[in-house]
Amino acid sequence: MFKDLTWIEVSKKRIENNIRMIRRLIGPKVLLAPCIKANAYGLGIKRMAKLLNSYKVDWFCVNSLQEATSLRQIGIRKPILVMGYVPEEDLQQVIDLGLRIFISDYSTAQKLAQLAQKSNKKALVHLKVDTGMHRLGVLVSQVKDLIIKLEKLKNLYLEGVATHFATADELEKQVYFKKQLKIFKDLLKELKKNEINIPLIHSANSAALLESRNSYFNLVRPGLAIYGYYPNTSLKKKCLQRKIKLLPALTWKTRVSLVKTIPAQSYISYGAIFRTIRKTKIAILPVGYYDGFDRKLSNKGFVLIKGQRVPVRGRVCMNMIIVEVNKIKNISKGEKAVLLGRQGKEEITAEEVAKTCGTIDDEIIARLRETIPRYLVK
């Protein structure tokens, strides 16, 4: 049995808190369908599915057929919506596993209906509407005609209609978010006027859910918020004012592999981009950009050792980083270090790391190497 060089701990108590906060916002009648795509944003898809299942969420949202299959294999029987692309040659598995998928074109629906008919089963689909994201989805002008065609397909049931917002998480672009929401609501009114009734209506990701009650309808698809992260600082402030406190559930740890003291005027790591000005004590940590510790943190990042911030020195390597530990007393090989999360009174947040790297919280946690061991803790 190998000793972990790096590992991730996921707090069950914090996930439970975040579910409770979201339930407080949406109420008991709106279906809660957590997004656990991309390895549950880095927290581990199978463990998170089992944990969330025990907290009685209603549905699960994934990106791929492979992700959906992995959930069925561990005994998840709740409805699963596959939001990403499923090749036509794999559609039979959608039928066999009892999955829902997003539909953005007629040919996919037609093929799915044919397979369902042969299997003597019903295919459940959700029509994705492009209200301005211009990624997946059917243009609003084409929705009504497509629905009429879908309703003629045997063994296919249009269970839901949905959209996705391009700027719900950007404070300065709320006008566009509200424009998309209005387009979607106007479409729903038009469908109702034409006596087209679809059971499930959904649009809200984490940002929309935290920003506007008007985006809830009867199902929500939060991702980031489930794991304890706010889409932006403005929403964080609003939520805290409303006593909606999300708690980051992920802590990423490693251990010191070597401690040594090097002379003044010594260069550290590749590229010789950092030079000591005095005799310096350094610690080597066995993680690098392969594991998800971004190379942009070279000479800019921090880690926690013994509850204190220590700076990254030199360039982040593929499997190692070097930190300066002059102020840490009695440090030795094997000492635990925190790369993301809290240790003592100090904390390295995904928000902080994302700002340094010029990206978003989602990317920081979702890119953590999938083979890093994940453990559920209290």
C-alpha cells in the first residue's frame, strides 16, 4: 500500500450545509438537480453522487454518457440528465440506462425514437433552447416547429425544456442575463398560448439560482454552489447579507518531501527566475502542474504549513514545487501542507488562486488530477 503524496478531503458537513442553503432558496417544490460533471468539479463524481444521493437530491446532471454510466454502475437510480453531446451510435445506451438527454436537433430525436420503439421503451428528452449563449440548443424561432415534429415521434416524450445563461455570473453583464431570461419566459408564454405543455422547465445554474428567483421554474441545476463556491464576489456579498453562507468543501493536501537550506544568491527551479538574497530554508512538495497546481503560480502562489502562509519560489514543475519556509520552526520531512483550503486560522481559497491565475474558481478545482485520492471527512 502506497502512502499518499497528495490527497483531497471533502467535508460531508459542508456539502450538507450547501444543500441546505440552496433548499432554503428554492423551496421544497423545485427539483434540485446538482451538476456533478467534470468529476464533480474536482471533488470526485462517484463519492459525490453517493453522498448527494443520501441527502435526497432529486436528479443528477452530467456532461457525458460515460459519467452517467458510472453513476448507474454504483447504484444511482435517480433521474440523470446528460447535458453534453451523445454520438448517435451511443444512443441505445441512453435507452438502456433510462437516461434523459438534451436535444438540439431533430435527427438525434428521430434516431432516439427509433431505438426506443425497437426496445419497447420510452425515450425521455429535454429540448435545449438557445436564448443567446449560442452553444448547444435550438434557436428560439425554430422551437415551436421542432416541438410539433417531436410530438409526432412514437416512443419519445418531451419531458423538459431548458436554456443556459451566458453572463449570469458576471456582475457587469446582468442586462444580457435578464435579456436571455425574458426571451425564455416569452417563449414559454407562447408555448402555453399554443397549448404546448411541458412538465419540466429549467434554466438556473449556480449563478442564476443565487441571483434571481425568476430563473428557478421547477428544476435547478447548480454546480459550483453545491461545492461551496460563489460565482463572484458581488453574489457572495448579496448571499451573506441574506444569510446564505456557502462553505468550500474541498481541501487539497500534500506533505513535505525534503527540507534544506541553500546559500544566498542561489537560483531556484527551472528558468532561474527566482534568486535568494540571503541564506534560505526551502521545502520541496511533491505536487506540480500535472496535479493541477497551476504553473501561473510560479513565484506568486502560497501554501499553508503549520497554519502559516509560505510563498512558492521559482517555477512550478510538473511534479514538484518549492516553497520558502524561513519563518517555519521545527519543520521536517513529512510535514503536512495545504494547497487549497484551511489550516489553523489561515486559508488558501479557490477564489484567491483563480484571481492570481486569471481564471475562475471552477477551473481551479475541476482541473485537479482525477487520480488524486479523494476522501470524505466530517
